[in-house]
Amino acid sequence: MSADLTQVLAFETDCHIFDGCGFPGPGLHSFLFEPLWGEAGTTSAYFNKPMLLALLGSVIIVAFFWAAFRKPKVVPGKLQMVAEAGYDFVRRGIVYETLGKKEGEKYVPFMVSLFFFVWVLNVWSIVPVAQFPVTAIIAYPAALALIVYFIWMSVTFKRHGFVGGLKNLTGYDKSLGAVLPLVMVIEFFSNVLVRPFTHAVRLFANMFAGHTLLLLFTIASWYLLNGIGIAYAGVSFIMVIVMTAFELFIQAVQAYVFVLLACSFIQGALAEHH
């Protein structure tokens, strides 16, 4: 079997139960991709399948909204209606609910872009041929969380100044008395280090686990296609369908949660310190 095909399928297709081969379960190799082209050590050698999917996702999002809004109509067509519904969901359902209309309006374009980018990167998991959630590679959620982190920090210090920003991040409240130093250390550690880490890991872990489960049942369905194992293969295939439907839900939820947390961070940065 060719290396390229193994890379796509992540398991040996000629291995079945009762053939004397073990179950080729998914592992870290299922998340490692060879460069699409280029020699080792060159810049192009680092361009792999997840990078291609991330790039295609960006192009698809831009093309979709450009096509929907390039000639907006008072009575929207189907494409414009879908785009407006998605935009309005993020604007009203996440940004306005968290930041309020006055403070949140300036962040709407960023949050809409962030939501659809994360969602599309997640959805690649169930798209034929692609079949991989880009956010299951920790670098992508980490990069997005880092962007949110820089915006959060810049808003914090811009709104409150240097001293006020530190008070905001450390939860300074002189009414706490003797426990104030301990509270400030915990709050600083939580805000500056833990929050951006968990923001990235939450998305990564859910997509990593979901993809692993899909791979597990998909590989099992094929592996059991031999002799009496065919009966069990049918059950495993049903689980593939169930897990795919469940993943559709989780993919949207994770995009929602990622943007909701981003808004909550900024809301905390905008809050007046007492």
C-alpha cells in the first residue's frame, strides 16, 4: 500500500479480523501529515494537508460572504438570507449578549470572522476526502487564542492604564484585607496564564477526541468485515453515522464557546474596576 494512501486513510486497508493482524487503531500517526510538496528543510516542505484545509477554509468564508453581500438587496435572496442569519446570530446572540450593543459593535466583524473560521476548520472533519478537523492540531487553536489574548490585554491596558490594568487582571479589592495578596497572585496566574491556555486546549481537546472516535469506529467497521465479524461491522458503522451527527453538533458548539469566551475576556477588560 502506498504511503500517500496510508496518509489519507490512516490504517492498512488489507487488514481484517481473523487474518492474523492486530487492530490498526488510530494514534498519533493519524494526526501527522507529510508535506504536500517540497524537499525537507525548505519552506514549502512545511505546507501539509491541515495548512491546505485552513487556507481553503479562509477562501471559502471570504468567497461566501463576498457573494452574499456584494450586491445586497432590501429583500434578500437565499444566499444573502443565510449569510445575514449567520452574521446576526454571532452579533446578537454572542457579542451583544456579552458586551452590549454600544461596546460590542466594534468587535462584531472580528467575532463573526473568528466564529466562522473555527467552525469551518472543525467541519472539515466530516467532509469527504478532507476528513480532518484542522483544530485537532494544537497550533491552530493556540494561534487563535493568542490573537484573542493580545486583543484582550491591549483593551485592558488601553481602557484602564498600566496600574489600572494590573488591578483589573489581579482582581485588586482592598476590602479583602489580609487575603488580598493571595487573591491577587491567584487571579494574575489565572488571567495571564491559565485562561489563554484553557481557551486553546478546550477547542483542541474536543476536536482531537471527536476525530479519534470517528477514526476508531470507521477503522473498526472495515476491520470487522470478515466472516462473523460482518455482523459487528454493521453495528460499528451505525456508530460512525451517530458519531458524525454528534460531531456536527459539537463542531458548532465549540465554535460558539470559543467566541463566547473571547467576548467574555474582552468584557472583563472593559469592566470598570472598583
